[in-house]
Amino acid sequence: MTQASAGKMSDEASKQARAELVAAYCVSKFDQAPDAAAQLASLKKTESWQRSDFIDKGGWTKVPGQDKPVDGAADLCAQQLMVSAPAKQNGT
């Protein structure tokens, strides 16, 4: 493996890790919102290709000290919320 390839792999891993960290923050922030149940219902009604925009516009991926959302975090957050949605509706 070349140094350039290793650097590229390291950069990608770093970006993925940041996205995963912010997605976890996003899910927590989303769940703590006073209108979380209504927002989750709205998210579920949103087309899958628009869910990351819904999450970004809701401000759940906004991390203090950051001007812009982290790439990929909104997609991961929406996916995690959709996976956990049935459990939340059942009260688990």
C-alpha cells in the first residue's frame, strides 16, 4: 500500500467516524426534543431520499462550534431513527 492510499483510507475512516459520532448526538438530541413523537411521525412520512434534509433542517445535526453539518451524519441519524421507530412506538 502506498502512503497516498493509506492517507486516503485514514481520511475516509476519520470522516466516517465523525459522521457516526454526530449521528449518535443527533439521535439523542432528536429523542430529547419535546415534540419528538410528532417529529418522528413526520420523519416516517418523509420520502427516504429527503430524510437527511429533514434532519438537517430540524437542526439535530448542528453541533456546537460547527457552522455546517457533518457530511453523512444526517443520513446515519435518519437511518438510526427509522430503525428504532417501531421500538419507540411500542414503548420499549
